[in-house]
Amino acid sequence: MLTTRPIGSIAGRGSSGRYSILRLFREGLNGQRGWSHAWRKATPRPRYKVVIVGGGGHGLATAFYLAAEYGIGDVAVLERGPLGLGNVGRNTTLIRSNYFRPENVRFYDHSLRLWEQLERTLNFNAMVSQRGTLNLFHTEAQRDLFTRRANGMRLQSVDAEALDRGAVRSLLPLIDLDNGRYPVLGGFLQPRGGTVRHDAVAWGYARAASAAGADIVEHCEVTGIRQVAGRVTGVETTQGVIGADIVCLAVAGHSSRLAAMAGLRLPIETHVLQAFVTESVKPLLDVVVTYGAGHFYISQSDKGGLVFGGAIDGYNSYGQRGTLTMAEEVAAAGVTMMPGLARLRIVRQWGGVMDMTMDGSPIVSRTPVAGLIINGGWCYGGFKAIPAGGMTTAHLIAHGTPHPLAAHLDLDRFADGRTCDERGLGPFPYAH
């Protein structure tokens, strides 16, 4: 049962105050002079109980839930640049819980329930839009696989609806059901899925964590992790040495690089995941659609642009840039599914660095270095998992034991052979 207090009840030093219609009206009469910064621009202190490396969604959410759930406010969140320039601001904004393995269904659906309460919890408009997520299928075998997944979701009391061709057509008037490459036979809809404004998630959690007492330290890159007798004692940064009882790494595609500073080698590879957005058009798509014959998904943003998501490039890289080969692959899938997309121009293309694990599932775990916690390996699921990832990581830090929802995500599973292979593809990060 979620017990997180609304941000107004934990507002502390430097808080920007509670947002409301009444306050918006009052500030309008006052010339908008009463607003303050959403979060404090903190200078790091010499020591904290907890230092979180990474000011993305998971790092900021962890700081917030540490204070809101467990009363731990002696926390610093260190971000090497401004907030919002990492993966939390470089994604396709989707939220859903239509997974296959029961433990993953429970984890991601808990995250979806937290998304449903997020704006009230944070007192911040994150533009949560539960417009539905539709997965198309193109063969009878794929129908059977999706039916099995939907039934597994229903056994966990998670919403899943089967749609025939007519129902798909009513949701997607521009779809070509009988295209020559991969005719569409139907789909499965999760009505509670949808999208969230990505940078608003970073801003909302940063504001809430700061109000709860955490120090948000921007432009503070970690250059080393200090240890004594096998236990972490702090971090070396571009703003000096910062001591800590616990250090949590929440740095997405840079997890391997930071863990190496502590002498650890993680079962993670880093790959680039690309996305695209078109010019703005009138509303034509009010559901998130996933193509079943290739890694392609599409939604329409509130600005009118159509957002396309593709697959990872398949080779290791830290480059946050696009490639022509992926642009061709995504365009081919999109035009096959909805031929009218061929008339639109792509105006932006970008990449985010994905930390791909050997089994396609994330890691929320203690490490062999005492006091060092890892939150990483999210593969494609990092954004949608932010609330649950932050909450379960906070539980691990506060109690020293895994949260029941994340117990299957421990690091030891790789050594013990207890892998959580969502798609059954084996130990190949590029395939997940």
C-alpha cells in the first residue's frame, strides 16, 4: 500500500511552495513575483548518509522516496550536467505494464499505479496521459503468444483486451490492415498504458526531493569511488571529495563505467537506442501503437509531432546520435503500417545510451562492495519503471534488503543461473 505523503506535507528549505489554481491566480495579480526556483541549486556538503550518482529519473525518484517513505533526507543527488539531459529527457515517454513474466508484470504494474498517482503525489503536472497501448500481431502464432501474455496479465489483475481487425481499424483509421508485407490480424490493448511528459518527470521529482531536504547538485561529475577494507566511503567529484555511508549508482548507460571505478564488472553492455519525431500535424493518433513485425512504435505528442521509436543499433556505443540505417528501418516499418506517414517530414532524430543486461531485465541490488547499490540495466524499460525503480531502490537503501517487488532483480541471479529472461533470447544483450 502506497503511503507516500504529498509534496505539500514535506516541503522544506528552499521549497517553491505548493502549486494550485488559487496560487496561480494570486501570482498573476502580483506580477508573477512570488515564484521561486523549483529546486535548490545546492553546493555539496563534505558528507551525507546517502549519495546518489545520477540525476535522472531513477536517481531523483530514489531521493524522493527515501525522504517520503523512510524519512531519510540526508541525501545528495549528483548530476554531471544540468538535469534532464540524460535518458530521462531522451526517450519516447511510454508507460505500460504489458509484460510476460509474472514478476515483471507485478513490478511494472506497480510502477503504472504510481504513475496514476504521481501528479497528486508530487504536486506537479507531469502530463500523464493514459491513452492506451496497442500491440499489433500479424500471424496466428503471434496471436497465440500475445494471448498467453494477456492471460498472464489478467491472472495478475492487470488490464488487457483482445481486439479484432475491426476494432483495430476504429482506433487507427490510417492503418493498412492488408499491406503486402505484414497484414494485421488484430491486437491487444492495455487501456491504462500511455505517455508522460519526460522532462516534467525529472523536474517534478527534483522539486519534490529538494523540498524533502535532498541536495540536488548539478555539474558535479563523479571521477572515482573511495573504499576502505571493501566498504565504500564516498566519491571523488569535480567539486571535491564527498563522504557517504551508502553510494547508489543510477547512471543508466554509464553503469559499467561507474561500477569499474569500484572494481566491479557488471553483466551489462551499452548500446544506442534511437527515436524520431515528425513535424506537427492535427490529432490523428490517440493511442500508442507497437508494430508486431519489427521494433517500431508510434504515438502523437501534445505538440502534434508523431514520435517514432526504433531498436538499438546492435553494437556497443556511447554515442548519443542517430544513424541512417536505423532511420531507414523505422521509416520502412512506419510506412508499411500506416502509408500516410510517408507524407510527413522527420524534424528530429536522437539517441540515448541503453544499459542492456544479459537477460533483458534490470538490476536493483547490493554489490560485492559493502555500501554500494546499483540501479541499472533497464534496457528498454527505464522510463516506465521510474516510480517503482526509485521506490524499490529506496527500500533497499533504507532496509538493506530487497523490496519484494524487486527481489528477482538482484545481481547474484547471473552467477546463480536465476536469470529473468523476459523474451527467452539468451545471454545476448543486443537481442533484448
